[in-house]
Amino acid sequence: AELTSPVSTYRVTATRTPSRLWVGTVAVAGREYALSGRWLAQFEDIARCRICGVTGEDPADVVLVIEPDVGAGLLSDVARVRELGAVAEAARLAWRAAERDVAVRLRALGLAQRDAAYLLGVRPARISDIEKEIAKENGQGR
């Protein structure tokens, strides 16, 4: 059996200063470390580097929970928007898979690309793209 490293989760607080820097702390091995960065993404990278430098952990084994001080109401709205985005992305992927499946079945019946596109409510170019994707997957495309 392959051994995997345990994942460690760290809570990072972040507050935006009047000079538009993000400052905060992360607790690592019982000690608080100060952090600062211009953007939250940069702040996350800095926190991850600090944690891995102290603990020697692989960055892939570190999960950060960034808690920016933007107000509890707004932060819950951010979480709701992210959840909706994840649901929408899952629906988009399911739609694309179903679209592809039905397009292939319509074309297998001998329907023209235009007819398959009409029935699915897409452009004929989308049917062509699906066929190119399939050909490429089967080693027949470029």
C-alpha cells in the first residue's frame, strides 16, 4: 500500500490595513507568526511558505483556511457565492457530458451536424467540436 502524508490544516487570520496591505497571523507548532502581503492570493503563498519552512511539510499537504476580516455577513455571502459556483460548475460539466452523449447518438442515427445542433439548441460548430474531441481521444485527430 502506498503511504500518503497526512494533510495539515492551518487557520490564517487576515486584516486589511489602511495602506491596503493584508496582515495577519498563523499558528505553527505552538507559535504565532506574523504575515503580510498586498493581495490575499499572495498572502496565502506567504503563509504556506512560512508554514512549510517551519514544519518541513510538503506544500501539497498543507491546507489553509484564510479568514479575511471583511465582516461576518459579507464572508458568509462569499461562501454562498463559492458554493453556488461549485454547483453551477458541476451542472455545467453534467450538461456538457449529456450534450456530448446525445450528439453522438443523434449523429449515429445519420442526422446531419446542423440537425443535431438544432435539436440540442447549439451551433453546428459545437457538434463539430464534439466530433473533433472524440477523434482526438481515439487517436484520430490532431
